[in-house]
Amino acid sequence: MNPSPATYAPITPEIVARLREAIGEEAVVTDPDKLEPFGRDATELFHLPELLVEAVSSEQIQQLLHLANVYHFPVTPRGLGTGLTGGAVPLSGGVLLSLAKMNRILAIDPENLIAVVEPGVVTGDLRKAAQSKGLFYPPDPASVDTCSIGGNAATNAGGASCIKYGTTRSYILGLEVVLPSGEKIQAGVQTRKGVVGYDLTQLLVGSEGTLGIITRLFVKLIPLPPAVTTLVALFPDLPSAMHAVTALLTSGHLPSAIEFMDHQCLELIGDLLPFEGVQESKAFLLVETDGAPGVIEQEIEQMGEICLEHNPVNVFLAPDSYRRAQMWEVRRQVSVRIEEHAPLYIPEDVVVPLGRIAEFVETLPELAETFGMKIYSFGHAGDGNIHLNITAESRDNLQRIEEGIKAVLKRVLSMGGTISGEHGIGFAKKHLLPLELSPESIRLQQEIKRVFDPNLILNPGKIF
Ligand SMILES: Cc1cc2nc3c(=O)[nH]c(=O)nc-3n(C[C@H](O)[C@H](O)[C@H](O)COP(=O)(O)OP(=O)(O)OC[C@H]3O[C@@H](n4cnc5c(N)ncnc54)[C@H](O)[C@@H]3O)c2cc1C
């Protein structure tokens, strides 16, 4: 399954004319200057689409896919282009289908605790809309204010709150989807439960835009936790911090976030953190708990005591909500800073079993030295989800760095982990898929792709 631009029909004036006739002048963009930003996501990959379709309705998307099958041109769906694996990059040319203009919140229903949204809604906007009605949509990728809910569903996005609330998958009750054939289906339910037939909803979630276009989402909401409290713990080294994480997780508490940063991240962004002593420490832990006021204060105190048993440099409560927000902003910006800083930047997001986080991070310095890499690590310690931001001072050493990445991923797999917890495979990681999945599993998944998309017109060249 390795289609190239040559496999497909080019977008001819005839196709443009038929598309304009079918879906309207406004939705079809040919101006090369306007196409350029749609040729990339948050990776270094770039490929100019031949045509941009800015859909505002599912009917337009049906028409587009119908014509794609008739003429055999590829269609690549795109939310807001913050993906970290090239999933939305139109590598085979053809049509880039932007869902950004389908951005209406159609309902926030407090009685049934659901929201109905179009795929282009910015995730942070949904969270705010729910919050204004006393409700909570927990998934919070660090890109929350720049990514779309459709993109989140397509990648099963995670975030800091996953430790307590789970990933995007846990909040998708049902989907309206346009299949590669152009047919439209309703998958799943609008209720809290439903087991009728195969669970197509959960097959589509995380399918990275290869099985269908998500055009509407029925999303579960929960009551908004009334209060949150935050603790910061600084440690002399990363393994001590990770031992504290394991102790926190096995002590009967369920924090709503446990985030960490290593000393290289602290060197880069520590000056932005709103308290003293950061530069002297080598690992940073942010622990949050949410729930009833009174209860959470007791909980955070007990969690602070657990941190104190692990040789910290300092442990303290976030002084106020302003500085808490500042800390989160710094945590969210760390990957952007790393990327700006290094000529070669490859983000990996591995997950290791919770009990082996400390053991895993202890192996990183040796691997980094062997392969000439500098590894900035941060992420969701409470999930064992470690974002390894692999950098080098020059691009000359790329081949060796790629060998190093393979060695890191093999180490992760040997510990019972997985090579991606959030970002997915897309194009950037597809050569790594056989490290984790057996040939039988890959073959079965390719057959599923063929059932949905026999002409391979939807997002070709991704995952497999
Ligand atoms: C600074 C930064 C921080 C990040 N932090 C996190 C994090 O904490 N957790 C996390 O999980 N990710 C994170 N990401 C990655 C990214 O934000 C997520 O993968 C996000 O879900 C992508 O959403 P998007 O709208 O930008 O999708 P895009 O990048 O546009 O697309 C992503 C994939 O989804 C497909 N797709 C998009 N919309 C649809 C649709 N409507 N129907 C079908 N397929 C579709 C695309 O084809 C592509 O394969 C981060 C990225 C950045 C740049």
C-alpha cells in the first residue's frame, strides 16, 4: 500500500469544473498562494495539494468523494494541521479537504450531558462552551487551542488529564462519517451506552483519516469538577521524580494530571516558570487533583508527603490560579521551544508500563550518548507517556539518529510499552510500524482499509 502521485489521476480543468458545479465555486480553491499553508502539518513534511476544498457541509464532502472515485484522485482530510506525523500532508497530491470551516457547536445539552459538534471546532472552544454550562469535556492535548475536535477523534488525542479521564476515545459516543465511497453513515449512539453491531465508532476513532471523513461528533460531557489544586515538586534527577510518580500512582490517589520535564527542558524554559529554584533542579513534576473543595486539599497534602519521601529539592503548592495557568502555558509551549532551538528535531511519544518509567528514563542518557542525540523528555508521567524530543546540532547525522530512535523504540517494546501513545503513525512513523505490529496484524488492518476504501483514494500512503 504505497501509492505515489503517479498512481493517481492529476486534477484537470475538467475535474475542477465538475467539482465547482457539484459543490459550489466558493468551496474550491485553486490559487497556489492559498494552497501553500495546506501542504504541511506540524512536522517538516510538505507536499503542495493540487486543489483545496474548504467544505461547509457533509453533502459537499459526499460529492467530492464520489468524483474522487470516478476520476481516481486522492483526498487528504485536514483539521487544523497540528498533527505530528504528517497525517494531514497531501503526499500524493490531489485534493486537500479542509474541515476548518465546519466549526459550529450545534448543541451543548446539559440534560443529556452531550455535545454535538462539527469536526472543525477548536477543542478549547468546546471545553469553554461546556464549562459555561457547568459541564466538562476533559481531553486536553497541549495543542488544545489550535487543534480541532475532528482531528482529535481521528488521532485519538490524549493530554494531561488522560490519567484520570481517558483519551478522546472515551468521549466519542457517535460519529457521522462520509465513507470513501461518498456514502454517509451514522456510527455509534447519542446515549451513554450502545452495543448494536460492530463498534465502527471506535474503529474510526484513531484511524487517522484513512477510513472516513468525520463530519459530526456526538460527544460525552461530564459534570465540571468544582475545584482544582496543583503541586510542584522539583527533584535532583529524573529517576527520583519517576520513582515518586510510581509511588503516587500506587498510593490509592487518582490525580487529574502528573506532568514532568527533564533537566534539558528546564534549562530551555525554566526561566519562564514563575518560581525560584528551578534552574538548580534536574526534574520537574506537576501534580494536580480536582474534585470537591476540602477533599482535594487533603489529597494534595498527602501527595506532597509522598513526593517528600523521594528526596526532592523542593515541594510546594502552586500559589494562585494565575501562576498555575502560567505553568501550564510553559508546559504546553515546551515542544515549540525545543523545535525552534534545534536544527534537527524528531518528536517521539512512547509509553512504558507505569511500574517501569524510572527504569526506562535511566537508560536514556546512555542511548543518547551512543547515537549522538540530545533527548529532551517531558510529558504525561502519570500515563507512562514520555515525549522524547530527539534533537541534534546538525542534520548530517540523520542516519545515525534514526538508528538511535529505533534502539530507543526497541527498548520501549522490550519493556512491554508502545511506540506511540498519542501522535499516531501517519507518514512519519510508518516505517516503524513493523517494530510493534506483526505481519498478520498489519495485513488484517490493510484488509480493513480495503473494505472501506477499495480504490485507495482517502489519505493514501498513511499508516501502512
Ligand atoms: C504544540 C503541540 C502540542 C501537541 N500536544 C499534543 C498532546 O498533548 N496530545 C496529543 O494527542 N497530540 C498533541 N499534539 C498533536 C496534535 O495536536 C493532535 O494530533 C491533534 O489531534 C491534531 O488535530 P488537528 O485538528 O490539528 O488535525 P490535523 O493535523 O489536521 O490532522 C491529523 C490527522 O487527522 C486526520 N483528520 C483531521 N480531521 C479529520 C476529520 N474530520 N475526519 C477524518 N480525519 C481527519 C488527518 O487526515 C490527519 O491524519 C500536539 C501538537 C502540537 C503542535
